[in-house]
Amino acid sequence: MNSVLNMCDDTALDFMNTEESTGTTIMAVEFDGGVVLGADSRTTMGAYVSNRVTDKLTKLTDQIYVCRSGSAADTKAIASIVSYRLDMLSMELGEPVSVKTAANDVRQIIYNYRESLSASMIVAGWDRKLGGQPNKDASCMGSYRPIALTCMTCKLMKRIILRRITFHLMNRNMLPQEQYGFRKGHSTIEQILYFVQRARDAHNMKPSRHTMAVFLDLTKAFDKAWKK
């Protein structure tokens, strides 16, 4: 009993002292009269908060805005390029461009330069054809993401249970050495470096050694999990 209480005390202390890492939060919500965009105002450089009053909502046209997340320089450059293109297109068409056109332009730039850019953006606004829209299908469940706000007690219990499960798995060597995700002291970056090094070692020692890899990409695994 004392060991359990000590474990709870240690877990509570770790929980209170552990630094929580959160990224930029951006959102767009459609309502009957238009659309509402929102974003937090904090800019960070690693663990350092460089600016607490950053405007992450950028105007593309008079009726279309974009929420920016990622590298500030990258997202500002994308917004400037798209804004210029939309102005030129609006002059050619003689009418304001649609929200879908603006969103597709942003999406194309991010995809084409995905290896060089660090950017996640939400385009939303209003046009005559579809009204207010964050360019999401309102009838599709995939357009929505549930948000759960748990109390401190639930978070504390989660840490206690997680610590016990992790101790059980590690003490019995039930986790393979190749698993880096969700393990303390490991990271996906280390796993990538390990894989690259093993591939280089095998290449330098060929034909006696080879490298084989299987990649499995899970998209929205939690959303597609079977629930009864």
C-alpha cells in the first residue's frame, strides 16, 4: 500500500512539473450567417515564446481569410503569393473568386513544396455561390474532430495507469527494441536515423548484406477504430 501511495505521489509530482508541449491551434466554424475563424496568438521558437500577440489570421481577399500554422515565414510567403494570384484572377474574371479556388491554390502550393515548407493552413470565407464555408463538407463526419477537456483528476489517473503499464512492459522486455514511438527517451527522429544508418551499413557491405523495409501508413487510425 505504501509503495502504491509513493508511486501516486511521484506521478503527481511528475505531472505537475512536466512541461506540456502544444502547437498552434487554428479553427474555422461555419454558421448560418457566415464563418468564424480563430487562432491562438503565441509564437514559439522551440521552448522559447518569442511573441505572445502574433496575428495568425491573414487576409487573402475582402471575403476570404486563412489561418496560419507552422513556420511563420513559410505561411506568410504562401499567403502573399496566393493573395496576389487571387487578385489577378479576380480581375480576369470580373468577379470575386470562390473560397474553393483559394483553398485549392493554397493546397497546391503546400503539396508541391511539401519537402521544403512547414505549413498547415485553413482557408475559409464567404462567396455568393456557397456562402460561408471553411471548404469542408458539412454532411461528412470526417470534417469534424471531437475535443475532450478532462479534469486534473482524470489526467493524474491517466499518468498513474500509463506509468504502471509502461513499467510492466519494460520490466518484462515485452517491447521490441525497434519501437521508438510512445517510449520515454526515444523519438521518431532517432528511429529514422537508426534506419538510415543501417541502410548505409548494408550498402557498404553488399553483396553480403541487404536492407529490407516495410512501410505502413495509417491515416486517421483512431477515427476508424471499431467502437461498439
